[in-house]
Amino acid sequence: MTTQLTFDLPCLPSHDRGDFFVSRSNEMAVKFIEDWPNWPLKKHVLSGPKSSGKTHLAHIWAKMSEAFVTSAKDISDPQALSQTHLLVEDVHKISGLRTLETTLFHAHNLLQQKGFYLLMTGLGSPLHWGITLPDLASRIQGARHVALDPPDDRLFAALLAKQFSDRQLFPAPEVLQYLVTRLERSHESARRFVERADQVALSEKRAISRGLAKSILEEFDTDSD
């Protein structure tokens, strides 16, 4: 019988979004989210690359704080947005969209006046979000910013195991170790690989073996050429 890997990694409650594993690569971001009542100026910026876990972590905060959640591209009414704590996702996507930038600026000020907390997320450093409204740019840059780092070995192995488990797949430990040393170290790569492995294993009625993992990695390398 195949032995399943176990990981001695703490995790935050799932809040219906799956486990969030904590390791050295994300523990600072997690600590600041957990310590949200003590955020300076009652606002915070969380950034990270695509599929880095920032949406997951931000939604955990929204559950803890009972915040309203919205995409930056969907904001429309500052008064309505400032009735409780607020999570605004993907702020980088409104770069140069003056109406949305102005709406977020007014919502920010109303939240501050009413004593509510604001969490903003985006890709990369806020300095590179390209916000063109000077007053909003200065408010964002005045917030404490924490970035999620790429996953370390232990976290990446746990992420792979979790994504396989979500699909009722349980590869041997040596397969996971093989992937940890060869697959691009990102949440997006893990998601993409597991999705493809599931498709191939199902269509060819094969187990998730090292050989199958090798063939998929070679397929990915060919696609990137």
C-alpha cells in the first residue's frame, strides 16, 4: 500500500476555501493578517504573484473581520463600501481608470473616518501598480505592505499534496519529492501540473508515477519553447 506524505505544517482555518499552510515563506504575511486589529492606520496591503495564496489569505481575513469583499474593478459607491471593514482585491487592475481610482480614494477616506479597516491586494509592489490619482497613490503607499514570498520546499510539497488530494489523487512520496526539485516554484505551476496529471492519469488509466510526472514536465518544457 502506498504511504502518503504527512506535513508538520500549521494551517489557518479553511473558511470554506481549503487549507492554508504556513511556512517560513509566508509566515510574516500570515502574522500581519492575524494581527489585523493592530494594523497601523487600520489599513494593509497584501501582494504576491498570481496563485501565490494572497486571495486565499485575504478571504481568511475577510471571514475573521466580517469584511465586505469586492474586486477593485467592481467598486461603485463609496458610501455603500464604507459601512463595514473592506477587502478590495486586484487594485493594480484599476491603474489609469480615473473613475474607479477616485471611487476607491473616497471609500478609503470614509473608512478612515468611520474607523473601519481596509485590506487591499494586488500583483507586485504597490509602487508598480501604476495608480495615476496622486491622492490615492499616496494613501496606498502610506499603508504597510507585506508580500508573499515564493513557496519554500516544505510549503511547495504540501501545496502539491493538497492539490492532488483535492482531486482524490495520492502519489507516492518520491513522486512529490521529484516534483519539488524540478517544477517551477509557484502556486500556479503546482495547479497547472496537478490539473494536467489528473487529465492524463484519467485518460490513460495510469497511476501518478515518477514516469508520468517526467513526461508531463517534458510536455511543459516543449510548450514553453
